[in-house]
Amino acid sequence: MPRGRSTFSKRQKEQARQQKQRDKNERRAQRKQERPEGSINELDEAREMRELAEAQAALFRVGADDEPDAPELVTPHK
């Protein structure tokens, strides 16, 4: 096999590797740009979970006035 073909194949493989790396970096950058939107959704989800927990706690407190020995439910606020 002539020398030129081996060099050509190596160059082709190297160019393919570099292209894959560029594509990978581009996808990573795109995910970084989308990430702030995801964190807002997580905050909304946390707030919704807290509201549901408070609503459930309120349901348990409905009959608490009738029972004098009933423990009070305390919800921590940050």
C-alpha cells in the first residue's frame, strides 16, 4: 500500500474527530443557554409543591379546634 493512502486515511479520521468535538461543544453550549429556563421551572415546581403541602396541612387543621390536645403543625418558611 502506498504511503499517501495511509496519511490520507489518518487525516480523514482526524478531521472527523475534530468535527465530532465541534458538534459536541456546540450541543453543550446550547444546553447551557437553555439551563436558566429550566431552573425557573424548578422554582415554580418547588413553589407549587409548597402550596400543596400548605393546603394539605390546612385540611388537617380543620378539626384541630375541637381537640384541645392536638399538636400544632408548623410549616417552616425560608
